[in-house]
Amino acid sequence: MTGQVLRESSIVEAVREAVERAPKRRFLESVDVSIVMRGIDLKRNPNLRFDEVIELPNPPKGKPSKVAVIGKGDFALRAKEGGADAVFSPEDIETIAKSKRELRKLANRFDFFVAQADVIPRLARILGPIFGPRGKMPIPLPATQVDRLPATIERLKRSVRGRMRGQPVFHLRVGTRDMNPKEIAENIEAVLSAVERKYGDLSKVDAIYVKTTMGPPVRVELGR
């Protein structure tokens, strides 16, 4: 990685400290990373907004991302066979969309949506106001490429989305506290590789914090 020295050991140490400092809970806590950027004015240059899907080398066991598929016919059948967490027809979505509350619940229930490409124009108007701000608009896949659907579902289950909102900072789930700290560190490195691809280097990274769901944040030593 360019722009600054960021030792893998610094990330591992921060992960280990974050887990050790967090009291054990009655549920399996996630381990999250926060990336704080600098020198980015999203109002002046919205193209600098970070909004990327990142495949993790070590997806959290027992807590994969949830993927829903919207389609019909063979597309829907292949989605069920491919391990989608839920499959909806366009008519299902139109029925749910009659209640904004139910549509919000749907958007919050899944991490990713994949849709048969030719049904998206039909649904974009009703999904856009609620799914758009959440970064949950369906990923289009042409019906002619239905053979790719199982692999797409599997990839998304291993992935997380890093997305800036109003400020140049984003948060991601990169593991669970029962994972090896090195595995979690490798996931954080995958996130930083995506940052590097977006901005050319890591010089715009101002701070990195690691924390469990309910634990205190621990700052990663960047070694500038």
C-alpha cells in the first residue's frame, strides 16, 4: 500500500485490543472498522464519495451478508437454488411498496438486492426513494446471464458495502469477536485496498478505528 506505512501488525494489535477491552456479551458481537478520510469535500465533489462493495477474504462465520433476489420464472428458480436468503417477484415488491413502513423494513432486512435487469425499470420509481439513500438499489443481472446468479449470490454473501453518507467517513462489519485477529486484519486490509483503488493511495486516510458492537473504539497506529 502506498501513501503511508501501515504495518499489518498494527492492525492485528488494534483488533486484539478492541476485543480484549470489550466485555463479553450474551450474543456474538461483530467487529467493525471505521475509516475516517480527510481533504474530501463531498458537497463540492460528490464523485469522491466512497461507495464500494468489498469481498472479504475471511467472511464472518455464521454472519454472512443477506442477499435477496427479485425476479421471475427461471431467474427466481435459480436464485432459490443458488442460496438466496429470499426471492421476490416484481408483484411481491409492488405489494410491499404499498406501505412505506414495510418497504423500509424490507430494505433494512437485507444487505444486498439482485434483480433481473428487465424488471428494474418497473420497480425503480417505487424503490428509489427508500432504497437509494440506503445504498440498497438492486444490482441488475440480465436474464440471459442467469447462470452467473449463484456465483453472484455467493460473492455478495462474502461481501460488505462501504458507503459514505454526509461526511467523509464510513463503517463496515469486518468480522466477529470469535475470529482470529489476523483474519479480521486481513479483511481490514481488503477494505484499505478498495480505498487505495478509489483514491490512488492511502494519503487521504486520517484515522482507522476498530471496535466490537458494544465495545470502545481502538485507533490503529498508522505509522506516518
